[in-house]
Amino acid sequence: MKQTIRVNTGADLGRAIAELRSARSMSQAQLAELVGLSSNYISKIETGRTSSILEHELRVLRRLGATITIEVPSARS
């Protein structure tokens, strides 16, 4: 069963990233190595401490009527 996360804020996007990472049984350090970032930065992303640019982009999309959703597969998928 898939979980659907509606993304309205950077925190929502961070939560989706954390869910996807968890569904793949990856640690933050493993994800950081995979994408070439520090594990500290991955932590900041997952806890919603994102740049204001992302927040502005998400607000623009919402105001234009867009809905952003991310489907997170279950751990069994």
C-alpha cells in the first residue's frame, strides 16, 4: 500500500524524503553518500529546515492551483 504525501511546504517535502529513505531501509549517512551531500544536510532537509527559495517556489505553485503529491511505496514494495 502506498502512502501519499501532499507537499505544501519544505517540511512536507522533507518528510516525504525521510519516508522514501526509510522505505528503502537507508540511513541518512547512506543517502548522503548516494547523493553527494553530508548527513547533516540530509537531516536538515528531512526536518524541513530548507531554503526560502523552495518555500517561495512551493507558494507560487499553490497560488497557480498546482497540487504536488509524492507517492511513497510501502516497505514491502
